[in-house]
Amino acid sequence: MPPTRSELRARIDRLLQSDADFEGFVGDRFPEASRRFTDGMDRVRKTNILLQYADPRLLAKHLRLLERSPRAATTPAEGGPIKVLFLASNPTSTSQLDLSREERRIKERLVAGKHQRVIDVVARWAVRRSDLQRLLLEERPHVLHFSGHGSGRSQLLFEDDDGNIAPVEAKALVDLIGILKHRLQLVVLNACDTDPLAGALVRHVACAVGMRQAIRDEAAAAFAAAFYEALAFNEAIEPAFRLACIALEIWRIPEEQTPVLRVKRGVDAMTRRLAA
């Protein structure tokens, strides 16, 4: 049974006490309501609009995450910038993906708000299998993000010198990450059928995101943009992941069950934040 309006109103007033927090919350998560706000409109009227246009179950989910996780605004940022190494690979013999849209949407969200963390996305395109080790050594990222194709055999499909498929096996990638894991805290495999590989990678990194099945371009880009935006607001990894999945629901992209978060034994992803 969905919560009542009075229950939601009380939780909104308790969790979002400042006007800036309230308007940021609504603008990021419920843009249809936010567009109806006007200059000079008081907080009571804005709350009424939010309650009118927001799905009560989705609103309750967002508020519950705020209750369960320490607020980003009250948590000091941990160190300097976070580096994300964004590796894009789309061999010519595979279906062509709009990988540039994914990178563009991530960067747009990272410059749009008043974030608590600086996240620097370093993108590398048409990545070959032979480039992987060198790029990890050169960049030493905090987050490794792969955008492209996976296979049902726990492989990532990179390119060879001619642009053809050059798969990297799960064991090779796990072994590579095991040696070059310095600073690396999170791996995001934004490619089809990568959940088993994500599960193997948490032997060495705190958290990894994979996909339990095929995922469309639109869903992959929307999920990634919302996930990194939440991390930039200094949300912990699991709340950021959940917010990104909820974002797919809000935008009516029916793939919110496709991303999977895997967590290393002994790590509390509800409180674990990226650290520079």
C-alpha cells in the first residue's frame, strides 16, 4: 500500500529542510514536477506539486534511500578528484553502439549540478586488447568503466589492430586487475551479460557493476549518467546504484532490473564512498 500524502509530506520536510536541498532533489529526480515551479512560489505549494506529479511509490523509494544513507551534504568530501577511465570499444563486426552518447550524458550530468565531489572522466576510444594493460598503468584510475560488448562466456570484446573482435577472457581480466588494483575501487561493465565477470572482479575491488542480460544503448547511457551523478554528490556506492536503477523507472526505461551490483566480502557498500 503506497504511503499517504501526509506521511510523504512529513518525511520531505524532515529530510529536505533547506530550499536548495528540496529543489535539487525534485529537479534531479522528478523533472515533470520541477518544471511547474515558478519564481516566488512558496515551499508548501511546491511540495503540493511534487505530491501531485510524483509517483508516490517512487518518491517513497528516494526518501527511504535518504533515510538509510548519510546525506551527502553533511558528509565532507574525501580527498581530491576521482578519476574514471572510460574505455569504449565497438568492433566493426559487432552491432554498432552509440557509445559517445553514453560518455556525453555522463559528462553533462557531472557539470550540471553543485556536486560535492569532482569526477574526472578520461575517455579512450576504439580500445584494442593490447591497449588495456598500458592504459591501466598510465591512468591508475579509481573507477574503471567499460562501454561496449560483452559475451555470454564472460568475455569483454575489445578490438584488434584491424577493428575486428579481440576478446579478453574473464580470468585474464581478473588477474590483470588483481595486479593493477592500486587505487581501483569500482569497476562498471556497461555491456551485455557481464554480471558473472563483475562477480569475479570483486575478489580484488570493493564493488563491480555488471549487466545480467542484454541492455539497450538508451538504458546503458541513462543508468551510467544517473550513477555517476549520485557519486558526484558523495553518495555511497550502493545508494548511488539504487538511485540509478530508480532513474530508469522514472524515465520509463523498462530495464531497471538489468544492472547488478556485486560487493566484495566484508565491504559495506551502503556506506562505502569513493576515496581519492
